[in-house]
Amino acid sequence: MPSLPFAESFDLKACFNSISEHWSPRVVAQVNDQYVKVAKVHGQLVWHNHATQDELFYVVKGHLRIEYEAGRTVELAEGSMHVIPKGVMHNPVAEEECWIVLIEPVDTLHTGDVHSPLTKTLEQQLG
């Protein structure tokens, strides 16, 4: 994975291969005021929202379900992208291991204002 400052190009597969912990996003690039993060996910994260930031999910490998309040779900197959609007409660769930790319503002907190054992700080995501 690239170290700060970020490389102009990098091997996305190598970035995923270096991740061993689920729900532990790693920042791999910065585009203006947005971070590009990679993560391996399995199980569910936690219900949360990002009050002032939209969040883009891109499924590289596997399948991801985004649960919304009122029972709405969005199913994301490999190659799918989905934008979660700011302020909307959601819970990502992966029945099997899934590889995702996230694009979100640099000040986006991993689980918004909700803290769980899976929550990672921005410093941990940059590490």
C-alpha cells in the first residue's frame, strides 16, 4: 500500500492482499478533498450515518448489502457502485468476505458518531 504522500498509481489487488482485518479501511489515495479507501468486510458493521458527508461504495469482489431504516435494502453485486446520502442511517452487511472501495471526504469518521469495537480512527485508516 502507498505511504503518505500517496503514490500517483498503485496496485489495487496488492492493497487488498495486504489487508488481514475485516472492517478496517485503509486510505490508498487522495483526490482533492476525498480519500479513496479499500477494505475487506465480512458480517455487519454497525448502524450509523455521516451527518454531512455522502459515501460511495464500489464492490470489487463479492456481494454487499446496505440496510436502511424502514426495512429498505440495496444489494450490491461485484462491480456495483452505490452512494449513501449524508445523514441517512445505514448498516453495511456482507454474508461472505467482500472487497470494497470507498470514496468519501477526508474528514469522514468511520462509523459517524457511533462507536463500536470495529470503529477505526482516521489515523488508523492512514496507517
